[in-house]
Amino acid sequence: MDTQVIKIKSFTFNPFYENMYVLFDETGECVIIDPGCSSERERSALAAWIESEKLTPVKLLNTHCHIDHILGNAFVMDKYQIKLYTNEAEIENLRSADIYASTYGMPTPKSPMPDIFIGDGDEITFGNSTLKVLFVPGHSAGHIAFYNSEQNFVINGDVLFHESIGRTDLPGGDFNTLMHSIQTHLLTLPDATMVYCGHGSETNIGHERLHNPYINMQHS
Ligand SMILES: [Zn+2]
């Protein structure tokens, strides 16, 4: 019997209230997803928690590269000497993130470019654990999500939210593309699948199937 258990820790950081996630298992290895830490206090909180849990970060993953999801990229990559994995179509967002940050009057710690491009069906491993990459564009051009079928959860960034969906009015966003991604890659998952979101509380596929107004709009 496989006793592997992935644990999920979230932090809500920066003025956009962005949820970042650290996934770890019994080996002590972890992956860091969408680090939004933007101040010394937030960076310290993340680092102190990782140290207290005696974790070893092995990969940095970005679901997409909007400014609120990448503010801590440079810090995490430098501190833990790990590589950045994201989809190739997110390069433009990474390049323009500084401009967005300046319009919000935020500090802009420039994110390094990705080291490794990942897309649909790729597998991300850490410790004894594996995450499957789902390509779910629409909120942004190269948005990806990370799915684990054994424990039935998905880290889905800004695609599906609790009774809502990601905005589609930013560059690279497209409503029909987003709904297609949700229909083909998320609503095909089991109802009990936990959905961890880039903003707000987590939800599950069954709840969204019933109560998400955007999904029900398409059925009516
Ligand atoms: Zn976003």
C-alpha cells in the first residue's frame, strides 16, 4: 500500500490577496507554486515556515505569470537555488509584469526568465510525488494547472474560483478559451476533486458543477 501523502500549505500575500502554495511530502522535498511574497515581512514568513518544517524546495512552478503570482520568484530562486517551470506562452506576461507593477505603484523585483517550459500532460516530480500538468488557457495565454489524481486535488491558479472564474480582460485572456479549458480539463475531473485557487477559498469540482454561475450559464 502506497502511503505517500502530499501536504498543501497556503499563504495569502501581497495587495492582490494572492494564494501561493507549498506542496511537500514525507521526504521533506517541496515545490513552491506562484510565490506572491512582495515585502520583507512576507518573504520572511515564507522562509521561516519552510525552515521550521525542515523542507527542501526543489522546484518553482508558476501557473501563469501575472504580477501577483510572481512577485516572489526572484527571492525564491535566489534563496533556494531552484529552477522556474512554466508554460512558454507566459513569457510575455513575465516581460510586462514590471510595467503592471509600476502602474500599481508596487516594487518590481524582476523575475528571472523560466528555465524549463512545461505543457499539457507533462509530469512534475518532487520527493515521492507527481503532479500532472493541465494546459488551461483563457485567463492568460499559457495558464497551466497542477493535478494529482491519487489525492484528487488541483492547484488551478486563476482559472476556476469558488462560484466564479478568472477575469479574461487582460492581455492574452479570452472568455471562450477559458470556458473551453474549464469544460475539457476541470469539469472532467471527479466531483470530489479539491480545487485550490489563486484567490479566495478552495472549492471542489462537484460544488462548481452545481453552483458556478458561469458553468450553469452555458447549460441553460
Ligand atoms: Zn492572473
